[in-house]
Amino acid sequence: MLLCLLYMTIKKGKKLQPSVKFPVILLSIFVLGFAAGQYIVLANIFSKTSKQKTETRQYIGEEITLPAPNLFGSTSVEEAMQNRRSRRAYVENEALTIEQVSQILWSLQGQTADWGGRTVPSAKNAYPLNVTLVAKNVTDLAPGVYHYIPENNSLKKVVEDVPANFDEAAIQAQNKSAPVSFIISGDYSLMAKAFDGESRDENVVLEAGHAGQNAYLQAESLGLGTVVSGGFNQDLMKEILKIPSQEDLFYLIPVGIPAVETGASH
Ligand SMILES: Cc1cc2nc3c(=O)[nH]c(=O)nc-3n(C[C@H](O)[C@H](O)[C@H](O)COP(=O)(O)O)c2cc1C
């Protein structure tokens, strides 16, 4: 209708008074501009939401309940902080026990309060982090890739056996030689949701840092060696560990029985 009015105004413009003609043209331009703006905004929102398809992990077999965490380790927090070091050499072919693995998983994301609170803090209780365990050599746990479930202190298997190209994706020597590795990933959209749609990606990365420090202190307390590492092939790792597309990978954390260090530190 507006276009029709605009057409008539322009076509019969010569016969119309300027006091009628110009307001009609101006109003038409304003309304059409507003409509175009609305269209662009809505199209943008729609294309963003349709791109953010949430993938879910597909699990294999039964959920595995882990041993309860030991809350009475013999190392004080101060001792663990004093002695904490990045340790990159592990005794070859030495397995970790399921208790040791469980304790590290708990330190990374274990649930410690009925309302959902965890060992690591989270902005607005968003809890956007996930822990994936790659078990190469663990007593009482079949080799494979597992997803840690904080609320049940349990594991769900996502890949049967260790993927053949895990070492290729792990890149660094200590990441390849460790009997277990923990991969910390996070979903930025969960944090944005907690902030009414405003992106707060940095909070997710900060939380990964908290998890990494917990792993260091827990490993130190257990007499194990670890190092947080950002140097690995994140795209390949994500693909072979079947981590959902909406998650970004932050840390790969190998853990093993410490051996005498021979290489240079990074
Ligand atoms: C964000 C981040 C990424 C790191 N990435 C690696 C890595 O890819 N490989 C590695 O060997 N060490 C890595 N490190 C460990 C540092 O090299 C180590 O913390 C530093 O040399 C200090 O030694 P320390 O941890 O024994 O005090 C990383 C540390 C941080 C905080």
C-alpha cells in the first residue's frame, strides 16, 4: 500500500502540492528503511541460532561408577603448591590405578555440593566445562575415551579403545607417553546463556585455568607427574575424541608416574 502511495505520489507528483508530496516521500523512505533494518536484524538472529546446533555425546555401554574421592590426602595444600612443578617424564608402561584417575577427575570437575557446586568455581554457576579422559593404561578400566559425569562421579564411554591417531593429535612427547590424559573443553554458549545472551567467552577459558591448577595440586598430592598443555592439534583431537562441535578444547593434561626429567622445559 505504501509502495502504491509512493508510486502515485511520484507519478502524479507534478499535480500535488509540495506540502503533501514531500512528507509522503519522506515517510515512505523512513518506513521502508525501518522495515529493511528489522529484516536484517531478524535474519541475523535466525541464521545465528540455526547455526548453533547443539550436538550431544553418544555413549557406549553402561555408566561406570568411580571410586569416591579421598578427602584426607596426606599432603597439605601449602606443600602441594610449594612442590608443584610441570613434570613431563613418566615411567614407561606403568599403569595408573582407577583410584588415582578418579581423584584427578574429581579435582578437575567433581561435584561437591547438592546444588551442583564443583571443585572448580563457575561464573553464575554456568558450568560450561567438560572433561574427557583418554585411558591408555589404567588398572580396572578398559582402554578408551570416556566422558566424566560430575553429578554421578562416573564415566561414560564415548570411543572404544584409544584412537589410532591420538599420538599424532597429542604432538608433544609427554602427551604421547602418559598412561592417561584429560582433555578440558568448554561450551561458550552455556556461559552466554547465563549472562542473558551476552557473550562471556573469557570466563570459560578462565575456568579451564582453575581446573588445570587443581589437576597440578591433586597430582602433586598423589605423587604423580603432570603438565598442562595447550600445544596439541585441537581440531584433530576434537574429531577423534568425538567432542561435540559447540565445544572448544583448552587443555590436554597428561598424568603419569613421574620419572627423572631429561628434556628441556617448555
Ligand atoms: C596456558 C599454558 C599452556 C601451556 N602449554 C604447555 C605445553 O604445550 N607444553 C608444555 O610442555 N608445557 C606447557 N605449559 C607449562 C609451562 O611450560 C610451565 O608451567 C612453565 O614452564 C613453568 O614451569 P612450572 O609449571 O614447573 O612452574 C603450559 C602452561 C600454561 C599455563
